[in-house]
Amino acid sequence: MAISASLQALIAGKQVAGSHLRGKWLDELMAEGLLLVVTHGSKKLYKARDIETLKRFLIDKDESYRMLEGSGSDSRASMAAETGNSKLVKVRSCPGFPVNCYEPLTCLMNNREMVINPIEGSFLFITDWKSFSIPEDFVVVGIENMENFRMIRQQRQLFESEIGKHRFLFVSRYPQSTDLRSWLQSIPNRYVHFGDFDLAGIHIFLKEFHQYLVERSSFFIPSDIEKRLQKGSQERYDSQLSRFGFLKSDEKDIQFVIDLINKYHRCYDQEGYIET
């Protein structure tokens, strides 16, 4: 009940004391970048970075969290009206993940050819991901931030100059689930993870992707990252230090970025790479 009350407070835009979000919940929400830290003297409070994203994260983990969108009997009545059962069965209503590209890509769905070619301002959602397959020479680029994911054309030069001229399929793990990772585990393709250059972002890559994909996965590190970090956010670094200051990696390139972040005490958002 205490956890549910805290989540409902976050969704209502309120600040919640860390003592009410201890352990796994706090670690997971912070790792996903869903919370902001607010300090009042020695007291540390948390608030939702984006309420709708937090809702989507919770609902995707468990449909029963739809009750957090309302209050008390209203939400139960709404669920009963929609499903005929107020004790909602825990079934995800929208499995899968979104994909995007800036040139037409021919893939397979249920052994039938399909061309992925979203016009600018749109992307495609793959629901039947278990029957979705791509040629082995495609490079899959996972993008954490939805703004970067939507605006891939404004980053084409970045990807081609830093990774090379490949056929890229861009993917996102929003709404939050393990579907994308499970699909990546089922294919042999190279995976490049493009996230924020902060300790929490690297933690997400190591925990959610690298330990499962191992040598097929890499963290996207632009050649100018040190210059960018020098003008990054010190506040973000300070807010993450208590939970991710221990972070280390056996991968030399990733440890290099961790060392840079700790050297300058700053983090850098991936949105900074979108060309305007």
C-alpha cells in the first residue's frame, strides 16, 4: 500500500520522500531516468520527470497499474467497464516495440516481405515481434530518448560518420518491456546502443542489453564526447552519484566514458546530437 501510494503521488505530480521508494523500485525508476531528485537541505525528495512516461512504464509492466491513472472506485469501475472484470488479468495489451529508418528497408513478417519506410514525422510499431526478422547485415541502433528516435534524419550524418555507412534499423524500448531485448537475442545482428552519456544511461545499457547480447552489443560513443561532456550537466551528475558512483565496466571504451563523466563531474543528454 505504501508503494502504491507513492506511485500515485508521483503520477499526481507530487514529490515523494526517498524513504517511501526504497530498494528495487527506486533503483529501477532512477535507472530508467524517470525521476528527478529535489533536495531540501539534507532531505532528498523525488518527482516524476514526465508523468505520462512514468504511467506508460508502469502500465506496460503490469496492466493492473491502470488503477493509478484514476482513484479508488472510479478506476476499478473503468476497468470493469472495459474488461468485464475489475480483477484485471495481468496481460499486456500492446506488446512489441517501435522501429524507424531514414531509407526503405525490406524485412520479413510472418515470412512475408514488408518494406519499412515511415515518412518523416512517423514511425512503425512492430506488435508481432516474434515473427519479425531482418537481414543479417542490418545494424540495429537502439535509441533511448524518443525525441532522438523520432528525429533520426537530423542525425544521419552522425551515425554514418561514427558507425559507417550501413543499413540502419532504429529501435526503441518504449513502451518499457523486455520485448525488444528478447527480439535482439533471437537475431544475430550487431546492436549499437545510443543513450544519454551519464552513469544511469550506461547502467541501463550494461544491465538491460550488454549482459544478454555480449560482444554483439556496443555503446555508441561519438568521437567528440569529451568536448561535449565538458559543457554538460553537473546537477545530473550529482543526482546520480550516490546510486551509480560505483559503476565500472570491463569494456575499455565504456570505462573510458565513465572515467570522463567522473573527471568532469558532468553528464550530456543525447538530444544535443540532433542537428537543428
